[in-house]
Amino acid sequence: MDKIEQALLRTTDTKRLLLGSGVLEKVPAMFADLFAGQTALVVADAHTWRIAGERIDTLLRAAGIPVETPFIFTDPDLYAEWGYLEELEVRLRDTPAIPVAVGSGVINDLTKLASGHLGRKYMVVGTAASMDGYTAYGASITFEGNKQTFSCPAPYGMVLDGNIAAKAPAGMSASGYADLIAKVPAAADWMLADAVAAEKIDSFSYALVQDGLKETLAAPDRIAAGDSAATAKLAEGLIMSGFAMQALQSSRPASGLEHQFSHYWDMDNLCYRGKHVSHGFKVGIGTLVSTACLEFLLETDLPAIDAQACAAAWPTLPQLETRIRALFAGKSGHLSRALVETRDKYVDAEGVFRQIRDLQAAWPGLKARIRAQLYPFDELKEKLRAVGAPYEPEMIGVSRERLRDTFRRIPYMRSRFTCIDVLQRCGLLEEMEHRLFGPGGHWEV
């Protein structure tokens, strides 16, 4: 049994995957098998309609499958925003047809959430290897100015042709590559969480993401050049990541500290040169920060840390909330989230003492595993550059001062335990900030 078959046995929503050259021709057979006797409705934008949507519509009709008039978004500035979601929902309420999303992140998320709201299954034909959200539960949609993840089922079936994905607009494969390379430090964060009993590693979902990961990431230049085989391999890695999240019903297998930077900037509605910055590009910069933090931990004599002193210096929850209110003054949305997430993650002084001692006990073996897991910072940066992804914060419209301010707030923005929580508990955050933004730092301010 191959990796895809094993994954499909554990997924909660997705039951079929076709990945390869020329697989568009098999879409009608998949639709007929998954949705026997039902009507199809292709959902696309003007670009994805031209490159694959019209072909899918034609193939479905030729196979004798009933097909509704397609729904095509025509706004050239289309993004995953609530208003566009409502447009699609209005159309879908008029028919019991099964949506066939043809596109990448935006089309898939809009169709995923609209289908979820209506209690309807759907399938997706991917047109780019741009992110891992195709087969993940949940959809990321901007609502009332803030990017949020809404719960909804993943697609019932998925198809992706590597030849089409390799010809996607510039930057889309680079964004997918940046999203996939984030799984490298994310695994190290999971190791740390497992060591302190914050979140146990699930061996199946961990392996689904990590097995073969570095092989897939080995040729960023080939992906940048539009090599079909390399792009198809990238797409498979991203899809497996989504399957791992489905299997565990959590984004933990694919997300660590690096994703918290993306989520924070989502709430800021980050744009650069008038365009929303892609998820992968934001995550790529976060991956550089996360890797720097993990490298700093590896250089630290963790067994020499005075766990008792760290516990004694640890703030009570009211003290921490006072600090958060000052830090997030003027940012009400961020503040509300920070207070909730911090309460969910908070442990008292005794808990901090125990977590540090658990890390110290596990450190000899854990340190070796983390070192073997990571790409060195400079190598990571070069891989992002080679694939055509941003490798400096200014390349996504984030100044060094803004990156530093984000770093200061990140410990409070997610209840998920990561390396930044180790630094905070050990009293090392200020030293880490100096390493990043002080004289001679990675991003000297």
C-alpha cells in the first residue's frame, strides 16, 4: 500500500486523490463515482476557467453528467473574503448541484466554506502547488477585515495535474515551497511540545508530513524553472500535509511558531504593493525567525538553566494579562485573541518548573533530533531565494521594526506550545530578541 492509500484510510473527509500527468481526463469518472446521479457545477475565476475550468466543464458534459451553468468570479482582485463567499453561497442555494472547485487557495477556500455552510460535499481540481490547504479541514477567509480560519470539511475528492501546476502564475509554486519548508521547524516545535507533555506526537500524521520532505525540498531551482516532475512532487508534499491535518483534526503536523507570524499578519490584513501577501510568503519569513530561535536553543546550555529561579520569576496570570494589555494597546482585535490564547496555554510556576525539568531530562537526545531536523539558517534562506520566495521581511512589506514588534507579541497569540514558549519560560526572550534585531543580528534594527 503506497503513501497516498495509507493516508486516505485515515482521512476524515477526502476519499479520492488523483495526482499526475493528464489526470483531468479522469475527473468525470471520479465525479460519477463519488456523486453518482448528481449534478455538477464548476466554480472558477477568469484565469482558472481558461486554464482548466472550461475543460472540466466540457469533459463532464461529454461524459453525460448533468452540469449547471458554471459560477465564475470575474473580479481581478478576487481574494478569500466574506463578500465573495456570500456571492457563491447565493448561487449554490439555488441548486442542489455538487460544486467542482477549479483553482488554488482562494477558489478552494471559498468553495470549501460555502459547501460546508450548506452541508454539501464538494471536489476540487487544483491548478497550482501553492499551499497545503487543499486537503486540510477548515478555510481561511477574511471576515470583517481579519483573516480567520472557519471550520468546514475538506474536499471529498481532489485532482491535480503537475503539468498545469508547473505553469501557474509566477510565485505560486514558490509560495507552496515556502509553506512546505515550514514543516521542517514545525516538526522541531512538536518535538518540544511532546517533551513537556503539551501535545503528544502522533506518529502517523508526523510521518505523513516528514517522510520524504527533504527530498521534495531538495530542488528549489527546478521548481522555480517550472519543472513538472518537481512541481508535482511539491504538490504531493502539500497534499500529504493537508491529509495529516485531516487525520489528526489539528494543524499541529504542519504548523509551529512560523505560522503564528502569518496568522498575526493576517489579522493586520498585510498587503504589499497593493496586493495581499500569500500565505506561503508570510510563513516563509516566519520560518526564518523560527529556525533562528531553534538554533539559539541548540546553542544554549539548557541543562544549566536554573529551573527553580525561572519558576520563581514566572508571572501569575493576572500579571501576564496586565503585560499583554500594555503590549497590545490600540489593537483591540489582537488583544482579545491574545488574552484568550494565553489563558488557554498558561501554566503556573510549578508547571513552568516541571516543563523546564522535563526538557532538561530529554535534552541530550532531543537536541540531537532537532539539530538533524533543521536546515541551517543560511541554507534555509538560500533555498527560499532559489525558489523565488521572499527571504527578507521587507520583501513582503514588513520592516525590521515591524518584525521585531511582531516577535514581541507572538508568544501570546496562539495556545500552541512552540520554541518561543521554551525561550519565555527560561527567561531567554530578551536575549533572543537581541540576537535577531540587535547589532550584528539577522535583522539589525
